[in-house]
Amino acid sequence: MLFANYKRADVCFERGEGVWLYDTTGQRYLDFLGGIAVSSLGHAHPALVKAIQEQAGKLLHVSNLYRIPEQEAAGWTLAQLCRMDRVFFCNSGAEANECLLKMARRYAAQKGLPADVVVFENSFHGRTLATTSATGNPKYQEGYQPLLPGFRFAPYNDLPAALAALEHGCAVLLEPIQGEGGVVPADPAFLWELQSACRAAGKLLLLDEVQTGVGRTGEWLAAHHYGLEPDAVAVAKGLGGGVPVGAALAREKLASLITPGSHGTTFGGNPLAMAAVLAVLENVDLERVRVVGAYLKERLECIPGVREVRGHGLLLGVELEVPAGPVADACLSAGLLVNAVRPNTLRLAPPLILTRQEVDHGMKIIKDCLCPQTTSAAVANAPSCN
Ligand SMILES: *Cc1c(COP(=O)(O)O)cnc(C)c1O
């Protein structure tokens, strides 16, 4: 009855509490994937549950034909935390990126710049036709031709190639850490040089922080780690803690190009989603993300068979010496959720409420699942830390 577009594991979760999930057979699992960086407050967080319940009892939806105080409050708070001027609420990451791309088109037209947007190999920007066209991975584009024109690809972290492409464009759109691409951080110098080139030429730095935003990396935006001041940013995944919501954030010069009637979305910013956003923004603790994230990274680095750990805060890519798929499967059977984001890379994006004890529990499972699949030489060479 359903489209066969997902490869699903044969497990059904019934309820959750904090970082734990319980399936229909009563088996419990430690959730180190967080619904792919979505469940920022974990499962059944009392403040999020209360906010949604109370809002549902008052009003779910009214339409953007009217003022929505909850949207004004959430927009104000989100803009403050992300140091941006204005917010457009939508329903997904792809839709947030669409808004960035539409603003870039209007900006190019206004300034007489070429309309192309520079995007990067190994990127992921979503599943709509425009964001699929902007995604630097042929796997996601197969069979969807003709793709939308107006994108120029450059290799990630290749500054000369990016600058050459930018000559023929009005903007760059990139993930400061490529998530689906295997948790690959940009070189800081690459980002700084791109930003100065954009500034100098009056072009736009657009960031896709759908996966990295809203505290995931230990800052409200990953851009803040690098001291970047983007012209616009897309966020979504963790923003509603599991309630579907995305947002495009922009500086005034770009936001002002979206005039009444020129863009919109029916569900965007409805009171229910806004109650969730406000609860998330009030309860994410950046310091905790930094401290527990550093601890998680340190623990992973001492596991035999782990070659490298990339990422910031609680978005980590764990490069293994063995294929990651079988390890992820073994972890699931042993009661730990992670996913294989690349052939040899596990992705960890646990709820931001994670504790050290939960890290220890998860590490034991990863170790047990990895050891049988790792050669004895790798075990012997691994640093021993307990
Ligand atoms: C998940 C993701 C998207 C797409 O978000 P959807 O909510 O699935 O549309 C876009 N960009 C990045 C970086 C993502 O991780």
C-alpha cells in the first residue's frame, strides 16, 4: 500500500522516553540517531509534550491570512539566537532551501547578476525538484531529468574551483558540515575565503543548516563556530523536536525581496508547530551539547576499528575500518540506533539531552558490535583507554 521508496528495518517503535525507544515487543533501544538529527529534546520531553498539548487544546491552524502571535514569538526568538533579521516558517528542510534559492533568484535579477547558484559535490539539499537539482550526488538525480538549470557544481573544500564557478553566479549554497555526505566538515579557511569573495563581489553566502542548525553542533548555527555571517540560512530537522517545521532565515536585504504574495506555504508557521519551536528553543542547552559531544567523540576515538571521528557537538561521523552497514545492523539488534551514512561511516545524531552514562552505554554496544568485525591487528594497534 505504501510507496516502496524507503529501505526499512523490520522494527516498530511504540513509545519513547528521553534517549530511549521501546518497540512493540518491549525491547528497548538507545537512540543515537534521533530520527536523523530531528528529536533534539529526545522522546516525550515533558516541556515539548506540554506545549503541544496546550496548543492543540486552543488552536492548531488559522492560515497566514491572519497574524499568528506564536509565529511572531518563535520568529523573534529564532532570529535572535541565529543572529539573523527575518524568518520564514515552512514545513521541511527542502522547502527552507527552496526559499533561499528563490531569494537568490530575486537578488540576481535586482542586481543584474548571473542567476546561477554555486553548489557542491557530495552535498544534499532535499528532494524537491530544485533541491534535487542542487544536490551533488547523481544517485538522487537518477531518472528525474530534465533537472532545474542554474546550478554550478564545484568540489567541496576546493576554493579555486568554487571561486571560478562564482564568477558566473550570484550565490553559493553549502552545508558547513556535509551531513548526508558522511559528516564532512568544511575547512574553515575555505568558508572564510568564500565569504570574503561573496562580500567583495556583492554575492550571497547561503548556508544549508537543515542538519547542523538549532544547537546540533553546540552552537545555534554551525556558522557560529566559524564566525561566519551568512546572508541566509535554512534550518529544519531539529527545529520542532519531531514536529515537522523548517525555516529560512535571512538578512533584511534578502528578506525584503520577498514581497506580499510572492512566496508562501499553507501550513507554514501554524500555532501547533510554533509551540513546538518555542519549547525546543527554550530547552536546548548548548553547553551540554558541547560537553557531552566532546565526551562522545573522545570515547569513540578509543574504540578499536574506528579510524576517524568527524563533526562537532552531537553530529558525528564515525569512519570505520570495516563496512558500516553490518555494524549498524548489529547495533540495532543489540539495542542501539545509528545509521550507515556512507559505506564505511556511521552517523550519530542523538538527542541533545544525552548524558555521559548514556554515552557509556552506547559505546559498549558499538564496541561489542565492532570488535568481531575488526581484525586483531586493528585491535592491537588501537589506543587503549577506558
Ligand atoms: C535533511 C536535509 C535536507 C532535507 O530536509 P527535508 O526536511 O527532508 O526536506 C536538506 N539539507 C540538509 C543538509 C539535510 O540534512
